Amino acid sequence: MVEFKSKFQKKRKSLLLLAGLGLFISSCSSEPQIDVSPLPVPASKVAVLVNGEPISLEEFDNEFRLMTIYYSAVSEKDMPAIKLRLFEQLINRRILVQEARREGLKLTQKEMDEAFSDALKDLPDDFNIILKGQGVSADVWKRKLLQERLVQKLVQKEVNDKVRISDAEVAQYYWAHLADYWLPEAVSARHLVVRGKEKLSQVLNAVQKGQDFFKIIETFSQTPDASQGGDERFMDSDRWPPLYMNALSKLKPGEISKPVKDDFGYHLFQLIQWRPRRMRALAEVQKQIQDELLKKAQDERFSQWMILLKQKSKIDVKQEMAPVVGAALEGLREK
């Protein structure tokens, strides 16, 4: 499977970006600002007909350009598979948008505002310039975004809202998979590392004076987690080196070990807590199991529903477009 990595990190948005994309969030209207119905396409530019509605070569090209904006570069050998996947996504989205229209579903102004607000959280301030650099208009981006949000609304209504996981199903799964819910023995400790006997001497002097070990770590430890006091999160016992575990095993909570030396330097540990191996109770993992079962059931229902929708749809792929699209389209033809 081809994996994409997003290029964008979350950034603060400016009014300039909102203006550049033509996004002025308002609740004064209940009608869509961008029409999500299909645009007219010249016959010579039709790549595929979905229930008589055309998807143009330009629409596919825009989809590809948007993909290259959002995700890191991919190898040339993966390109045919990616283009075919994008083409399938276009067809599936068109089928779902048609189904939403058939059911009379529309986006409210609030839903559109939320769609734009959510999208803007992950976009850089110069996104409008990036769009122009890729030859994609802001309206194309907005149309795709609103189509996707309309599809989400449809899927929520026809799939997600119709799936329920009972407490009995959760309990049945728990007892059938008990081995997955063992918590291994673990230890929580603060860890200090120094290199050189002079530093070690300063540390031992501070310990002898009864100074707070957290502060001692912040002052002297030569590890990345020194500013967090040596990291006291639980770690499974079998992940600790035997030398360290031997030092920790001699301590009671709150006690500080004698120095332990290895290739990394001199180590001191303060034991926080031992956690014995135990079985997690059903109450502890009930929500986790329910969420997992719900997601699996929703995915299965969506897949079955999508198969039925596609079986009812007439998909006419223009094979002469294959060289231009750059993907093998035979598999998309009607069976």
C-alpha cells in the first residue's frame, strides 16, 4: 500500500489567507456558497461518465495537483497505482454526492463554516500562493472540500448512525481476547546520567544534602529529558537493561540508588512505583473495545454499502483517456 505523508504542520491562520481563498465565515445564509453539482464538460474532455454525469480530465488533473500539494513526493514506480487510486476516489465521491442529492441532503451554512475552519487549521498562511503555483483555483479546492463534507454527512446518516455495539458484544470480545489485556510488570523511576567523576561528585553531594532529586536532575543530568525531571513514566520491566533493573530492585519508593556505571556514564535512579503484572478489568478497557468494534463494524457496513451503490451505478470509462490519465482503467469498467 502506498502511504502519503502530509507536508503541512498546524499553523496560525491570517486574515490574508481567508481573503485569498475567499472564505469569510458567516452564519447569515443557509444556502451553499459553492455549488457541488457537476459542472458541464465538453464531450472531448470526458474521462468517465457516472450515471450519465461527466468527470472531466481537468477534474482528475486538479485532483492529482491537490494530492501533490498535500503529500510528499512519491516514486515514479508508484505513480500508476496512485493515479488509479485517485481516479477511483473521484468516481466513488461522485457516486456518493449523487446519492446525497437523491436523498435531499445539503450542507448548512454552519456545516460549511466548520468544514472551512477545520481545513484551515492544517494549512500554511501561504496556501493560496501554493494553490496558484500548482495551477489550482481556490474554487476547485473549496468544491472538493464541500463535496467531501457532504459525503461525510451522507455516510454518517446511512452507515455510522445505523451501527450499534452492545455491552454484551463488548464483554464477549473481552473474554475471548483476555490475553490482549494483560498489563506486564512495569516500573516508574526518575533517571539521572552524568559523564565524569567531577559531575558525579556534585550530584552525590546534592543528594546527601537532601535536595529534591527532580531539581538535581534538572541541574546536572546530561540527558534529553533532564528538563522533565528524568521522565517518570511507566516502562515495562523487560525493557530496562539488567544493570538498571538490578539497581532499581533494591529500592523502595522514593529511595535513590547508588551510582551505576556503564558506557553512557554514571546513572542514579529514584524509584517512583512498581506496577505488578495484572489483568486489566473489563471496565478499564470497555470504551477502547467498543470504539474498536464500532470502527470495524462501520468500515464493514460502508464497504458493503459502497459495493451496492456501485453495482447500481452505470460507470462508463472512456478508454481513450487511459494514456492521458496515466493509469490502467480496465478495472473500473462495468462488470
